[in-house]
Amino acid sequence: MAVMQMRRISICALKQNRKSILEHLQELGWMEVDLDSKEEFDRMDTSGAENAFQNRVRLAEQALGILDQYAPEQTSVFASLAGKAVMDGDIYDIAAPRRSEYSKTAEKLVGMEKEISALKAKIVKLENQTEELKPWLNLSVPLNTSGTKRCSFFAGTLPESLNEVQLMEKMAEIAPDLDKFEIEILSGDQDRTYLAVICMKEEEQETEDALRKLGFSRASGVYKRKPADEVTQIEAEIDKAHVQISNLILKIKDLKDERDHLRLMSDYYKLRAEKYDVLGKLPQTQSVFAIGGYIPERCADTLKNELESNYDAAVFIENIKDDEEAPVILDNNKFARTGEGVLTSFGLPRKGEIDPTFIMTVFYVFLFGIMLSDAAYGAIVSIVCGVALVKFPRMGENLKKSIQLFFWCGLSTVFWGLMFGGIFGDAIDVIATTFFHVKLAEGETLLPALWFVPLDDPMKMLVYSMLFGCIHMFTGLAIKGYMCLRDRDYMGFLCDVVFWTMLLLGLIFILLPTSLFESISQMKFTFPSIVNSLAEISAVAGAVGILMFSGRDHKNIFVRIALGAYDLYNITGWLSDVLSYSRLLALGLATGVIASVINQMGSMVGKGPVGVVLFVLIFIVGHAMNLAINLLGAYVHTCRLQYVEFFGKFYEGGGREFKPFHPNTKYVEIEGGK
């Protein structure tokens, strides 16, 4: 339960060692580089090199995308759990000698993809030409035929559906004097008529003018062959293009073994681009350069000794200034690290705040188990998570933390499931009575709860839910008290912690012996009169203290009292927070009720072989859905109890995450090296 101590580091070294030092810092990944220096120094223009490296990264990614499209990698559904491939050595030494070869492979893949795209565009164009020619297939001469020495020929379309008789009648009405022409209807549809016209040369213009009055337009396109021959030729070109595409795809597939090389190329150039980005922002003179940033305290002396001995660098380690907000690295034990993802989702601790991860994780696991509250469900979650952790030891760090957290949550669920008597709901009793003819008296069960059954006594469960909530919130208040004492804010400890504790505990001890609480909880509390008197005194003293001292920063007594009254009104917020823990009852009951309904549905289908099969199907599908729904509900509501009810008492967050200058690779994980 701690935040790692940070130090500010400043490095000054000879310019000739600049790249070597940056590579060493990047490889170690210990330092967050601060590039916001305001000093007026020269900066090296690395934009050209950086852009070139970024272009190489994009080229590699484009090539990988092409391989994924035409030669997809055969991976299992659990491939995302496997983590990155491990590379033992220095990526610069491994990738640099073959970077040109990798780039040529990538360019080859991109070039073939461009050829495929061009061929596909050509096929679309040819298919459009085929569609244009289909109505003219009955024409026995090329479309661009002009006629003979004495006769003219032209083809075109009319914007309506006509047969030869209708067309000749219309021509007779429009041009009764024309009789030296012949029209052949080639094809048509409901909106258009395709026709060919032969007429005498001297009447060509008159014939076309007459047709134009009907909406005639000449056929477009220049084709030297008969339409049928032209279509045959185009189809041959389409087939040829398809063959070329197939050959290119085969060539792409032949390069599928280059996938790992392309991934290495992408990571190599990505690292170089990041290095040159830093390089271009370093303050430097003609002979030396400087770089500064943050480093964990435990790494500072080691790095200082390495740089001073290997590069004759001047390294200065300084404490963080009081007004400086250093980046945050959480430093927790193995169990607490599993909850860091939950904390990070809310916010890292800012300067002066304590890291609540360990305590939060304990409560998270505790409350999660109560919400899911079925031993069989918990066992399934823990077994699945445990197998995943053993089978995929190199999964991503954040994913590993989440799975480890759910492993512990599963164990907590097993515990509470046994305490509440839930194993797939009441599956054991239902199976025993339905298929094995076991006789159970009313209220009897084969596996009794170690504590009590919430379905049989929901009010008792509600009381304990609120009790757990009070413990949770008072723990948060205690942490706030610790922070006040640590910072020597004794007035804050008295006013914001002690007075509130006196008020709340007093009210609780006043409430417990009342008939109202007894009727709700079916539990009777009787305290000695001295305890009752102390509870009243504590509540009144706490309320008066809050009223008088919550606005202690203001000198005006009326303003102080007004602010105190407003703060005292926050007692309703505490009541609301306590009631929020009723979700422990609600989700626990939901899990048990739905599980029992699924079991009853399965038992209603019969007792024979068919009934057994149907019971198993209903059992598997129903409980799988119940587990999925309530697993999500437990996760969401447990997070909510941490973020609102627990953190609201002492924690604000807002710290900045430590972002080291390290090999930020996408595909390979680097081990070893220099």
C-alpha cells in the first residue's frame, strides 16, 4: 500500500554519446523524459528522419494488413491471452542488418495489392462494358458501322418500349414521305427500345430527324467487332484478370512466413521514431546535450553509476520539490497488484494521498463474493482464471492483473456460497429429489448453509449488508484520519474524522435498541443505560462539533455556523451510502433466485432419459447465462461501492501515471540486450 518514491534526474553528456545514451535509456525503461524545457538551447531537426521512420512503420503495418486479408493467421480464440512474442537480444542489432530486406518485402506486398486493386477496377469496367453490349447482341455488324456507298447504317435507342409495327406507324405519322428505310428492333425492356436503322444515304438526315422526334439517340461507344464478338473478347479479358489476381494472391500467400519479420520491422522503426522524437527535443550545444526527467528512487543510483562510468556523463539526482507533482508508480504486494486496474480506472493518488490499493482490493474481493454468492459459480471463475494464468504466463500485464483479481473474487465467492448454501442454487436438492427420488422434508436440504440462507431470511441479510457497508465506510474515514495525523493536521483530524465518528457511532447505538430496528432485523439489542447515555452524548457532541468547526477557515461566526449546518446535512449522504449496500442483498438474491428457477425449469421436463438430456441442456445454458449476467453485475456494483461510498470518504485521485521512455513495441517483447 504505497506509492514508489520518485526522484528528478538530470543528465549532461557529450553530444557524440547522445544516441548511445538514448538507446540505453530506452532499453532500460526506467526514466520518464521531461521534454518541456524552457531553456533557450539549440534543437536538432529530426523531423525528416522521424517521418521516414513513421513511413516505414506504416508500410510494415500496411503489408501486415495485406497478409491478414489474403493469408489470415490461424489462431485460437485465446490468442489474445498469449502476449507478445519474446525476442532475446537487442532489437537494433537484430533488425538493423535486414531492415532493407524487410522493407523490400513490405513494398512487394503493397505493390501486389495495388496490382490486385487495379485489376479489380479493370474487371468492374469490363463488366460494365458487357452490360452495355448485352442489348446489342442480336446485331450482326459492329456498332460503329457507317454503311455502304449508297446506304447508311446507324443504331440507337428510343426511351419507350415499342415493337416494329408501333414504330413504323409512328414513323408514318411523323414522316409520311419517307419510305426508303428499314428498322430492326434488336431488343427492349419496359423503358427502352434498341434498334438498328438502314436507309438511303440521301435520306439519312431526314430519317434520323424523324426518329429524334420520338426521342432517338445514337448508341455510344466505339467497338470494332460485332457485339457478340466484343462480349466474348471482354469476357476473355475478365477471365485473364481473374487469373492474374489469383496468381498475385498465391504470391502474397507465399510470403506469409514473412509476417514475423514485418512485425519486427514495424517495432524496430517505431522505436527509432520514438528515439528521434526525443532526440529532436533535447537541449544541446555544439559539444554537449542535456536530458532530464523522473526516475524511481531505487533505480536512480544504478543509472547514475552506469552513465558516469560508461559515458563520462554528469548525472544529478534531486528530491521532488514540494510544489512539483511527480508521476506515480504504484508499489504493492502480489495480492494488492491485482486491484491496481480498478484503482487506476478511478484515478491514481495525487501528491500527499496514500495508495489505498491493498485495502480496496481486500474489500473488493470480499464484497464481490457476497454479490455473486454461489460456490459453484465461484469455483468456475477461479478455475478458468487459474488455468488461463498457468497456460498463458506471458499475457499483457493489465490483463493478467484483472484475471488474477477475478481468481481471488472466485475464491471469495466459493466461501460465501458455502456460507449461504448456494451451489448452482439448489441444484443438489432438485437433482436428488427429481432423479434419485430422495425425500426431503419441508425446509430440509442435503447441503445446509454454514451460516444462513439469504432467500429464507432476507432481512437478516439486509442488516449484515449494511453492517459490512458501515465497516467499509468507517475504514475509509479511518484512512482519512491517518492522513490528517500524518500531515499533522490535528484540527482536520478532530473536525472531519473524530466528530463525524462520534456522531455516526452515537446514532448507530441509539438506533440499535429501538423497536423499529428490531422489527426490521428481527434482532433485539439491549444496552446498559450508561451505553445509551454515552451514545446520546457522543451524537450530540459530534453534531455540535461539526456545526461549530466545519467552517473553521472563516472568521465570521454566522458563516461558520451556516457552513457547519450545511456539512451536518451530509448525514443524509451517509444514510444514502449505507442503503447503497443493500445491493449486496439484491445481487446475492438475484443470483440464487435465478439459479433456483433454472433448476425448477429443468426438473419439469420429465424424469426419463429425454428428461435427463433436456435437464442437462437447460442447466448448462441457464446457469451459463446466469453466471455471465451476475458476474457483470457483481463487477460493476463492486466498483461502484469502491468509487462512491469508499473513495468518497478520503480519496480524490488525479495523479499522473509514470510514462517511461521504454521499448514501446506492439508485437515483440524484448528481453536481454545490452
